[in-house]
Amino acid sequence: METAKKRESTLVLLCRRIENLAELRAGYGPSAVESSLREVATMLLGCFRRTDIVARLGESQFAALAVDAASFSFLSLTGAFYR
């Protein structure tokens, strides 16, 4: 945050919770849940730049932190993150 402030640039934090993991676990087992979460993580990593931070928080939450995100890229980032 300090770097973004010094550079007078934008800082975007997006958070997303993945729904229905309990149902997926009950129907297909824990390995299906882990596989699905890995797929989500791979998709998110493909949507963000190498300089951005994408992390899994807890069992079913993901967050992404993008520094220097221009206003037009903010819309595409949020679109990718929340689809």
C-alpha cells in the first residue's frame, strides 16, 4: 500500500467466496472440492498479472491485490474475478 501511495497509483483488492463446497464434498468427496479450488486458482492466476497477488484465504475464499490497475483494467479484472 505504501508503494502505491508513493507512486500515486491505484490499488485494487478483490475478495470472493466460493459457494456450495459442502454440497460438492457431500456428493463427490473432498478430492473433488480440492480439485475445484485448484481450477479456480488456476483461472484467477491467468486473469491477473505476474506482479499482482492472488491468494486463497481459508477454505473457500480467494483474494487478489492489483497495484497500478488502470481504470479500464479494473473493469476487466472484476469481470474475471466475479464470473
